[in-house]
Amino acid sequence: MSPPRRPRGVRRLRPPRTTRTTRTTRTSGAGVVLALVVGLVGLLLLLASPLAVAAPAAPAAPRADPPRPVEVVLDTMAPRVVTADGPGELVVSGRVVNRSAVTARDVGVRLERGAAVSGERAALAALEGQGSGATVRTPTVEVAPEIAPGTEAPFVVRVPMGGSGSGSLGLAAPGVHPLVVTVDGALGSSAAGRLGAVRLLLPVVGVPGAGPPAAPPVGRAAAVSLLYPLADRPRRVPVVPGAPTLLTDDELAASFAPGGRLAGLVDALGRSAPLGSAPARSVCLAVDADLLETAQAMAEGYQVRTPGGTVLGVGAVAAGRWLDAVRTQARGRCVTALPYAGTDLVATTRGNRPDLTAAAITTATRRVGDILGVEPVPDTVWPAGGLADARSVADLASGGTRTLLLDGDVLAGTPPPGALARLAEPAGEGPTVVALDPVGAEALGPRAGDDDAGDSTSPAGTSGPLAAQDALGILGLRALDTPDGDAPAVDVLAPPADWAADETEAGALLTGIADLARLGLARPVDLGALVGPVVATTPLPRATTGSREVAALPEPLVARAGAVVDRQRELLAATERDGVGAPSPSDFVEPLTDGVLRSLSASWRGDPAAQDTQLGAVERQVDELRSLVRVVQPSGSYSLGTNDAPLLLTVENRLPVAVRVQVVLEPTNGLRTAPLPVVTVPAFGSRQVQVEVEVTRAGQFAVDARAQTPGGEPLGPTARLLLRSTAYGTITVWLTASAAVVLVILASVRIARRVLAARRDRRSRRRHRRGDPPTGGGTEGTDLPTRELQKR
């Protein structure tokens, strides 16, 4: 007997071993988790142990040098430039500050003078405190028998300039001498020794009482030009059009206020270099358009980002007054525009973005002229720090730059005579190069080099007193040097863009130029006259850029910034002014390009995190602008009764300008669409777009729709459309027709079979009536059953 058949739809039970397998799998999973936990705990214990290998940590911030136990602070020195008709003694005043935890005993101060320096190498060595040693030491003047911890003691030292006595400096001829103010004493129970020192350069252009030095012939005196920077690091954050100005901090409020750095630089011009004076003829203002725009925006009210949120800025009044003072001082003076926000032109070149290089220059020149109402020196570029390589020079030359202000160390070999030359590269008539004084730049910038004793400091590059003293020494050195060629020397001093000098020190440098001009040792000339049309057509010696490696911002960040600019330009190309009096598209798109240039500022060299923060803010702003143009998400679904029913979509524009938009439906199975035309959506408005579609299947499915610019840049978020189709598409019709053909064929076959069977039955009956034997030769007993079967 056969086994009973299993009913249809009832599955045979799996053997019990499958269940055991599942249980084993779960047990193995728990074991894996337990092993991971044990391994993690062991790893933590290993990392906590002293023998653990530490993971690479993020680079730490530069650590400030610890304060010196005893600090020597100089307040004044008179005279700053020794002349034949000046006072006969040098007066130095200052303070000795005890920052240690023990008492300083038997503290005294004395002066040490070195031999006059000659040449650039000796000058650089003197600036770094690496001179050959003191040739004159004055007697020690007592400061205080004891200076308690945390207190200070003032001092004044008076020393005769000339004479051969032990109490004088022993000056006998003009020259520039290293001068060291040394403080001796004992700290606590230690032995007496040197507690601290400050090094300076003392320019002597005439010995008091010995008569003035012979001035060079007319026209042979060294030309002196001073680039006077008014710049700061970028602080603005991109905001939506119409929103208040937002700054990263409010440090500019103090800098613009009386006594601040930027206010002091502008005030020094009015007091020490009034129009028509010798210093005024040597000064060329180097102005950053971003700083001017920031001051202009601050004057109208601004906000500051703080850890606790956004607050109102407090420097609106100071910013307005400072900007007015700059406009006043700029009238009638030489003015040149710095690259916008200090853009790193070397980085934009290495990142293959000449468009950003050109934007940084043209934008800066145009806006400096518009805000100050002056005409900047045309086609002149001062790269950040005066540094450039061969590629960036070629980019600038191809962009129309005719004059480059470069650090003398960038040029191959020694700077050309007269500090003016014609670049040999690129091929052909290259731009004029002005070789900035590299020793003067060293004298004006901060430096941390110590002398052999390791306890000598320099006020150069700080905001404190005597910060410009070394620069006065370099000016005296250039004025006293005899030029080698027929052409007189040209000394172009270029302080750092963020020059820290206060009003007193900036004024002292300007006064020093006036003293040299009065004595006939210097001929003030501004940059505009130096590179004017006459000089531009004069044959100049050839110069080439050297192989010096120039640091720049990372190329990946430049590439990222270039991608942001490309998106901005695509968005700008799709916008247009919406009627008379409406805002221009550039009013809200160009500020984004400004933000990209601020993120490429050379101020962020060595600080990629700061640049990433700046650029990230611009990227978010671009995304926010793009999100204001979108396909409105429908609240329900679309029901399509035919295969060619249209869809009605709404495009919304919340920008203050009109935008040309193209709606795109993502490819979807069962739906075909033709490319849609570009439509213009008005400002703060919307427009309905009819989309012709062809449905090739029935049912419910989703389609993504988005808006984009005519160039293909996505705009706003994607809208998801739900479609419900009851129409028969071409595929459904084809399937129906095919099924009908199959049914017809099957029916025809069945009919044919019945016809053939009926014919055979009729033939069999006729043969039986006539007595014919059955077909196949069977017996008579088999004929009746056969006929019965045929009847059935």
C-alpha cells in the first residue's frame, strides 16, 4: 500500500539538526562579542600602561617661551639717530622687572658698543645678536641694591657720545653700531652675572661737535621709499544677503580706537609725514581692500561671534572714524592695493587657479580706489611677504602685472643695482621688479634670535618702545654706503603687512627719513614715481627668480576653494536682475567669492584648521543660497488616467533676483520624459511647470524631481513625486495581444483535433455497415469494445 500523499501547501518539517545549528550560531555570536569586549579592555589597559605605543597626536599649538626671570624693558632712547648737530650724550631709560621668585641683588646697567657694521652680512649678524663683541663698555650704573620678586626698578643711563674717556661711547666717525643695554646682578643666592640685555642698532650719521658728514653730489643720494601697510588678518564671516555683518572676534574695535595699532599708524602719518614733507614723499600706502570694507561694514553696525552666541560689536564709531582718517591721509599720497585679504598668490598658482589670482588683484585695486577715492598705482602687485616663485611670477605677468615688489632674497644672486630690474622670465619683455630691502625687512619684523649668551632680546617687530630702532639703523647704513655703480642706490623698506608698530614707533621711522633727507643723505621717492612710465621705458638690468622654496597653503584646500568658486559662478550665470531698481545678482554672489579669497589668505599659512573654518563657512553659504530655489514637494500623489497625462510642478524662488531654472526628473522605470525648457522664476515668487510624461506601466511608483541651473548645477533639495497610474501602456497592450494570439492558437488546435476524431469515427461506422473488417486486423470479439470506447 502506497504512503499517503502530503496535502498541497503543507511543508515537510526540517530535521531537528537545523535547530541545533541555529543554537550553535547564536552561541558563537555571543562568544565573539565577549571576545571583542575582552580585547577592548586589554587594549585600553595596554594604552594606559607606560610601555604602550602612543598614537600619533594632533600637532600641538606652538608653545610660548617661558618668561625670563629678569626682564629688561627699554622705554626711551634719545637721540634715535645721532647727528653732528644733535645732543652730545645718549640717554637711555627703562626698567628692570624681576619675574622670578627670589630677590635680585646688586642690580646695575651698562652700555656695550660694537664696531661699525659694513655690508649686509655684518648687518644681519648684528640684528641677530651675533656680532664680534663689544669694543666699548661703559661703567655700570647702579639700578637698585635689591629688587623683590614681582617688582621692578627704573633706570636712566647718560653716556657722552664722543671722547676717549672710559665713560663715553667713543664715537669718532659716522657708522652704524650694535648697541647692547646690559643688566648685571645676582639672582637669589647665585653668583653675580648677566641678568638680561637688549640689543639695538645705533645709526651715527654725524659725530656731535665734529661737523656734518659730506653729502653726496646732487642726485647721488640714496633714494628711500617706504611701503606703509594698512592691513590685518581677515575676520568677516559670510552671511545671507541683508543680514548684519558678522566678525569672528572684536579685536578690530580696539585696533581702530585711539591708541590702537591701526589708529596709531594712520595718526603717525598726519603728525610725522604731513603732505609736502620729505617723509610724505617717500611713503606709499599699501592698503588691503578687505580691511577697508570691514571698517565700512562695522560703521553701519555689526555682530561678533562668541562661544556664548552672537553679540553686538562695540567698534562701530571707532571704525567709522578710522576709515574717514584713512580717506583724509590717502588724498595726494601714493597708494597701492594689496592682494585682496592677503590672498596667497603662490598657493593659487600651484593650485592651477589663475582666475583666483586675477580676482584677488583686480578686486582689490577696484575697491581700494572706490572706497578711498584715489587711483592706486596701476598693475603693481606686492605678494604676501614679497615672496613668489617662477610659476606665480609667470601667472602674474600673463595677467597684466607690470611691476612686482619682491623680497631681494627671492631673486637669483644679489639684488640688482638700484633695486630695479627687468625680469627675464617669462620670455619677452617681463615685468619690472622692485627688490625690497631684505635686511630692512628683517629689522622691521619680529625675531627670536639670541646672542651667544642666550639672554639678549630685541624690541623689533613688537608693539613696544624702540621697535623701529633697528630699521633706523638700516636706513642709516644704506645712506652712508657708497653706491658701486653710476646709478644711486634705492632702498625700499617694507614692514610686515600686520606691522605691530604703534604711533610713536611709526612716527620715529618717518622722522628718521626726514633727518636723513635734511642732511642730504637720502632722497625720498614714493613707489609711484619709482615705477612710473619714465622708469618703465628705461633700460634696466635683467634679473631672474631664484630657486628658493616658498611656503604656501596646501593645494587640496586651494582645489576645494576653486570648486566653491565654480559653483558660485554657475549660480551667478543663472541669475538676472528682476526689474528696475532690484538688486544686482553680483550683490549677493560676489561676497561669496570674497569669502573664498579670505579663506586663501596667507595669514593662514601653517594653520590649515583656520582656513578650513573660513572655507567651510563659504560652502555652507553657497548651499543655503542654492536651497532657496527648489521644486515644491507635493502634498499628495498624482493619479494618471492615460499614458500621456501631464504633471504640474511648482518651482519656488526665495532669492531677491530672478533665476533661470530647468526641472529635471530622474530616470525611472516605466516613465519617459522629454527634456524640459529653461524657465525664469521671478524673485521671491514661484512658477508652475507642466511636465509631459509617457507612462509605460500601471501601478504606483515614485519619481525624484529637482531644479538645476541651465549649466547643470543642482538647486535646492530633491522633491519626491508619488505617481499612481491606471493607464495601459504599450507593454500591457503587447502582453494582452500576445495572450489573445496564444488563446486563439490553442482553441484552433482543439477544434482541429475534434474534427479529425469525428472524421475517423464516420469512416469506422461506414466500414462496419458494409461488413469490412476493423482496421488493424483484430478479431470480431474486439470490434464491439472499440466502438463503445469511440462512443464514449
